[in-house]
Amino acid sequence: MLFKWKWIALFTSAALALGACGQSEQTAGTEKENSNQAAVEKKEEPKTEENSKEEKEEAEVDYAAAFGEALAELDKAKQGGKVDFSKVESIYKKTLQPLVQKRDAEFEDTLDQHITTALAAGKDGSLEPLVVKQIFDKLMQKVFYTTIKHEFTEAEEHWANKEEVKEEMEEAKAFYAILQSTVEKRDAAYGTKLVDAINGAFAQMEQAVQNDDALAFALGKQVVDKTLMKTFYLASGALPHGYAAKAAAAAKENEKEAKVEQAEGWAFYQSVYPYMKRHAAEEADYILKQFDLQTDVKTLDPKAVNHAFVRGWAKVALHEYEESKENWGQDKSVITALEGALFINMIENDVKTLLGDKAYDALNDQAARYLEAAKAKNKAESDKWLPQIEAALQQVIEKAK
């Protein structure tokens, strides 16, 4: 038997706990977006000596090296070697756990609990080492992803102090460097140019700092954020290379391997679940259930998972456009117009499959035109394109049922 029942139950409850905190994380993110304009105009708040010391110490920690060392030890299981879980626990507690706990506090998450529990389960043999490795690896990637978001927020909150903003940007880039190999793998699998998009966005943000252009900074931030979200989607639920498809294929021949890949899909999905949950709860929870370790991997339906993702992201895009319309004339309208376009781009291949290349190209063009209208505050032009975008997204949702 691959898993002892207590660990199946534990990770089922872990999934539910992550789901429960999802709306809080998304609400917090939305509140930060709504206060973006005020935040970037706000004068720098003084820092205490204790806070400055803490941030300096955190910046000096080599998270990449510690993460790599822990993964190298866990990776021994691939060759059938014995993993020294005490060593991994020591690395985690000494170097990585403080960062995880900070993000847990900030985003009302419980990743530290899930990681420490998984390592303990690997140590006492209750959970397969390869499953532990995937949970540790992908949940830590979520921590690095949310830390990038944290650094961007810090930069906006201290916009008046450009030296500090530059420091926050360097830290964000350092955390992205840990995730870059994951992005590169998706580019190789799908022929995308996600790495180029992220590098270009970072360059735009650095230029925005020099130009004191808060809106350009906020737009670049969205490109980094949503491109990383697209990476996690491609890794978990996209066809044909997502882990839903991989797990389903493996289940026909090797259930043990399939369970590992199901766990990998589950862990990757945690980075995007909160965002989808807020505006497409039915789809978000369906995907979560499919990846749940208690779900028989032989029943995992990759096409249904993919279609749930497509419907979910289309619904999220519709929400972003509604936000843009409600905040017309403000920076928020431009930012959410870009977000809508980025969510459309997230399901590019899916829309082409469902509606055809021409339909996607038309939708993409409409999204670009609406974004330009939002930037120019041209209401007549925006009213021309928005209904077409909304109709196309509704068609995507219907086709993906």
C-alpha cells in the first residue's frame, strides 16, 4: 500500500486548509491592488532599527543554496537511495522555515505545517520519499513566488526611497532566479516564451523606477505575477504536458509513479488555487479534488481538469474586465485591463483548440485595443471592444463545459 491512511487523511485536510485560506490570500491581494495608487504616492515610512536589521539578515541568507541542498538530498530517492530526512529537516528549520513562516503570516497560509508534516512523514516511512520531495519542492516554490509578490509590495510602499526600491527589486530577482528553471521547463514543453516575458517585465520595472513611473511599475509587476501563474498552470493542468495528464497516463501502468505525479500536480496547483477560488469556486475546488491524494489516481480526468482550468481563468478574466470598467479613468482600470489580457494569454493554446487560431487572434487583438483605450481613457473606444471580449470569453466558458 503506497500511503498509510492517516497520511491520506492528513493531506486531504491539508488541501481543505489551503482552500479555506485561499479567499483570505486573494482578498489581501485585491486590497493591495486597490490601494496601489495610494501606496506608490505615499511617503516613505520610517523603519525601526530592529526591522532594518531583520531585513538585512534575511537578504543575506542564501535561500537558493539551502533549497538546492535539501532537494539534492531528497532526490536520492529517484535512484532508490536512502534519504537523510534529518538532514533535510535541519536545513529547512535553520534556513528556510523562517521565510515560510513569514509568508504564512502575511498571506494567512499554512505551508510550514504542510512542509514539516510531509518531512516527518517521509522520516517515519508513512509517505513515499518521492511524494515528500514533490510536496517540499513545489510548496517551497510557492513561498518563493509569494516572496516575489511581497518584495514588489514593499517596493511600492517605499516608492519615495528609490535606493530601497532598487534593493527590493534585486531581492525579487534573486527569488525569481530560484524559480527560473521551472519556467524554462514550461517554455521547452510548450514552445512559449515565458522567460523572455518575465525578463522584459523586470527590465520595464527597473526603467519605471528610474522614470518615477508608478503605473509602469505596477503593469510590469502584473506581467511577472501572471506569467508565473501561467507557469504553474502549464505545469499542473494544461494539455498535453501538465501533471494531470502525466498522472493519468502513468496510472495505466504504474500506480506508484502516478501518485507521485498526482502529488506534484497538487503541489504546483497550490500557487494558483487561491486566485481562481475567489471568482470560479466550482472549478477551483473540482481541480483541487482531482489532485487530492485521497482521489484514486486512476479516476483522474486530465481533460476535465483542463477544461475546469479554462473556465476558471476565463471567469477570472471577466472579473478583471468588470473591475476595469468600475474603475474607469483610474490607474486601477489600466492595471485590471492588463490582468484581463494576461489571463486570456494564460489559456492561449486552449482557446485555439476550442475556438480556432483566428478566434484567439481576434480576442487577443481586442484585449490589446481595450488596454490601449484604458490607458488613453477613451471611453468610446473601450465600449467598442469590451462587449466583444466578454462575449468571446463566455463562448470559451461554454465550449469548455
